[in-house]
Amino acid sequence: MKLNKSQMRSILEITYPEYKGRKFKLEFEDKYYPQNYWSGGTRLYFTCLEATDEGIKRTSWGDNPFKQDAHKTFDIPFNGLVVEHTIFCGKDLGITVYINPQSDLLAKQLTI
């Protein structure tokens, strides 16, 4: 599902405030598999966040798994989200937001 910049504003302020692109998409997943974050010209950056009644904030779950077990799948909590910025061979492919499919609070905040 595609998102627009106004839907992403609060997430971008927290994660990638310098991002000037217009490519955003939303994926519903209950797990996240961080691929090789620097491989063959592809660079992946990601940040884990949590949606609460007060809004979206940074969280400690899923803190850079590359520090522990690279390529280890981890669960996306009920109101958690992973924000991934992808660069492929120097070309910006945009931002993908992965949220748990059961996260009604977050889905409402993003689809307003």
C-alpha cells in the first residue's frame, strides 16, 4: 500500500528527517528479517518504533540486531513498526514501513 508524505510526516521526523524523497509504502508483516545491510551496492537502514495513544515514538525493541545476530528474524510487536530506508546501487528506493497486521492503532494513524 502506498503512503504519501503527509501520512509519513511524524515517522520521518523521528527516523529520517533529512529524507527528501517521495517514495513510501506500507507492508503488513508480523516478522522482520534484516537482510545484509550492505551488500552489492544495496544499503538498508532501519529504525524500530512503537505506536501509542500519544503518538509514535522510538523504542528499544529490535535495537539494531546487527550488533547481536545478523540476519536473525525478529517479531514485530503488536503496535510496533520497522521503518526501512533502501538505497540500491546509489539510487534511493524510498521508505518502507512494516507494521504488525493486527496493529489497529497504527493502521488508523497512518491511513488518516
